[in-house]
Amino acid sequence: MEILKSLLPFVILIIIMYFLVFRPQQQETKKRKEMIDSLKKGDKIITAGGLIVDVYKVEEKYLSVKINEDTIVKLTKEAVARKYENEI
């Protein structure tokens, strides 16, 4: 019984950490994965390097993106920061 009383604050702290840190991080990761999986040809994205590019082709692990009319490059899906929604 004494052990339970001494462990109770640690258990409460772990529960608080789960709901304040781990769970929101898991939800954010899930939203990001869904956003990347929903990308299709013609979408505009912002890369981790800050480039605004058009998705040209979606592959399993890569995206072919158009930087300008003449330049198409391959980009890993992990390098996608977010979808561009006319933020300017």
C-alpha cells in the first residue's frame, strides 16, 4: 500500500505527459502523413528548403516536382513541409 502511494505522483505525471506531449505529436504525424498521401498532380507544395513547386508526378517514395517550365526534379516525400494554399 505504501508503494502505491509513492508511485501515484509518477503515474499521474506519465498520464499528463501522454496527453500533453505524446498524443498531440502522434496526431500531427498522422495529419502530415494523410496530407502527403493525398498529394496529386498539379498541387502546389512548399519544400523543407522553402521552394514552392508544383507536383508533376506522384510515386511510391518520391515526388517529381516542377520548379519552372523546363525543370523537373525528384523530391523525397519527407522533404515536403506543407501544401501551398495561396498564402501570400
